[in-house]
Amino acid sequence: MTVRALFIVVMILSASMSLAQVEADSTSVIDPEAAQARVTSARQAASKDRHEEAAGEFIEALNHDARLVAVVVDELAYQKLWREDAEKAIFYFRRYLARHPGKANREARKGLATALSWSGRRGEAVALYRELLAEDPTDKGVQLGLGRSLIWDNRLAEGYDVLREIETEVPDTERVHRETGRFLLTVLDEYDPHLDVRFDAIHDSDDLDIKRLDGRGRTNVGSVLLEGGLAYAWYRQPNQPNLSAPRFRFGAVAPLHHRWTLHAYGWVEKFSSHGEESTFGEIDWTRLGGDAWLTFIATPRLRLDLGGSSQHLDTYQALASKIHYETGSLSADYRFHRNWMLSAAGQLSDFSDGNARRRGFGALKWRREGTWSINLGPTFLYMDHDLAYPGGYWSPKWVRNGSIALGLKRSWDRWVLHLDGSIGQEQELGSDSLTVGGAAGRLGYRVSPGWLIHAGGGYSRSRFSSASGYSRTAINVGARALF
């Protein structure tokens, strides 16, 4: 026998022995009784909405008897889904469906569609929801999922039409009708709809008044949401000329990947004192500005945003001096528990007058969903500048703010109410600490299927409230629409 032939024989015998050992090991760990006990425990935990515990018990059951994959892995997938781990839910739903092909497993396919939607794979979710709806056009739960996925994929008109069909065809006594109405109310109140018109009136305690009328329109090209808008601002302050500032705005929201989304906006604006000079000189300035950020959903519980912007400062002296600043920022939101979130952000800004600013933010929030949605927790703000008060804007050497913030939200069939408040301490270098805080509220009413009107106002004593470091009072009214 040649050396080569001997080597081949040895390798074959070695592989056979290894396979036999693996099979023996696999057989030795199978424990059907222990596996069934874990399944029972998992189902009990699931019935009490203890989803993390239930998922762990199902996994332990599979460790005791892998043959249960075809029996319980869909239940494991749902526990991962309700625990908001959509990526793992997709894996387990697909694993289950690979063993149960065909249209009979509708519930598992519906679960998969939900998981795809929640994970950001909106195109795949829409395709699967359409397939399910074609099989059973009377399934309004699937239709609701399709409408939500289309809205989340920036296909506003398609999603709105699908959801309005539910509201039109289903009696308002049924749960799916109420869920659809609540979702559309949230979209009109908090999302970027087709039309957004708003008027703000702001008064700072240095007697600067700013009024701003802002209109924005949006449409989609595929999954990209395009935006264009016009705004006009009026500035008034004693012993200063009237100042006007028209602005043209354009931008887009573009999903780059199911984990990555780009938001990019730019504008051109002109500040003019109509030939009159302010105390600080003539104001006649046309400038370009912008704001962009890239969102990365690193894990189901961790969101990162990397951004940059170019902004002006809302004071007469800064506008006369044509001061602007460019900022780079990084922020993170980490939900380490179903009801707890830790947020942090940092900014570095360079000013056109040679100044530089560093700003930090941190917050711990406790959140509870219910009739009243509650967000409560401490917040911390820090800011310092290279140049203290070079002129034109509030720029202390350093300042710190520690507060307790509370946010409340309540929705009814047509009404939605937001209330926010904070109280804390703020200290600037060389000054005593101050008690600071604020309160704000907004009330919205869905006057027709596609229209929401809203009004609100608030007051903030913190010097972070304005570019001049003065307290601020504001009121606003507006209308938002889907077509």
C-alpha cells in the first residue's frame, strides 16, 4: 500500500470515528422529560408576558431535546418578537417555516412579517403582507400591518390609503378600527406627513420677539422621502430695526440599509433690515445652512446618531456680524430594560469668530406605556467655550445644568395631549446656582381623516433656551395632513 493510500484510509477511519462520537454525544444529552418541563415553564412565563424568561426556557428545552425545533421554535420566535428582538425573531420564524412549508402556517408567516417590519426590512415585510392579504383579503390585522409598514417605509400615500380602507369598512366598535385610528393619529401628530404648516411666536426676556411661519411639503420616490419648504421669520426688538428672513428648505430621508438611515436637509436664507442699520451695523446677509445625521440601529436596544450642521445665531449682534457655527455630534440611546433608557450626546462646534464650544448631554429615563405614557428621569447638560463672551451671543466659559424632567402623553380617539416639565439647578462660572425649569404643552385634534390641527406653548427659564441666554416664552399653532 502506498503512503498516499494509507493516508486516505486513516482519514476515512478518523472521520467515521468522529461522526460516531458526535452521534453518541447527541444521543447522551437528549432528555425529553426535562425538555417538556422547560416547555411548560416557558409557556407559563409567556402567558404572564415575561418574554425574556419564556425565551430562555424555550432555548433550554431545545438544548435538552433538539427534536422540539419543529414543535416550539415558532413560540420562541414570538417571545423574541415581543421582547423587541426582531432579528432573532426573524431567524427563529424562518427556521420554523423551513420545517413547515406551505400556506397552512399563516400565523408564523404573519409573525415573520411583523418581525421584518420592526427590524427595518420594510420592503420584505410589505411583500409578505401583500402575499398574506391576497390569500385572505378579509384579514384586517394583516391589512393594518401592511399599512404601518408602508408608512414606516416612507410610502405615505400608499400606507394612508390602506389604513383608511380599514377605518371605512370596519365598524368603530372593533379593535382593529381603534388601533388603526390611534396609529394614524400618531402619524399625523409625530411623524413627517405630506404637509406641515406651523406658526410660532417667541418672546425672550431681553424683549426680542421672533415670529416664524413655516410650511413644508413631502412626497416619496420609492422609499426615499423628499421634502421642500418655505419659511418666513420676523424679528423685533426695542431700538432695533425690523428684520425679516425668508428661507427655502430642501432635503430627504433615505434608508440606506435596514439598520442605516440618512436624514439630510439644506436651506438658503436671507436676513435683511430693509436698509436700516441696527445698533451693531447693517444686517444684509444671505447664507447657506444645513443639518444632516446618519442613524444606525446597532442592536434592537441601541441607537446611534452621527450628525453635522451649519447654523446661525438668533441675536441682532450675531446677525450683523454674520456669525455662524458648524457642529459635529454623536448621540446614543440605550434601552437596557423594557422601561429604562440611558441617553448621551456630545457636540463640538466651531464658530466663525474663532470661538469653539463643547456641549454634553446625559439622561436616564423611566418609561411606562398605558393610558398615560410617562417619561421621567434626571438630565444633565454641560457646555464650555474657548472664548467667554466674545460678543453677540451667550457663551460662558462653562455652565452646568442638572434637572428632573417629566413627559406625559395621552391619546383619545381624535385628541392627543403632550405635557412636559422640568425643574433643576443651573450654574455658570463665577455665578451662584439658579433654580431653573420650564413647562410646555401641545394639544392636537384630528379634524378629519387626513388632517390634524394643533396648538401649544411653553416657558423655559434656563439660559440654554436661547442664543442670548435669556428665558423664553413661546406659543404655536399649526396643521398637518396626509393625502
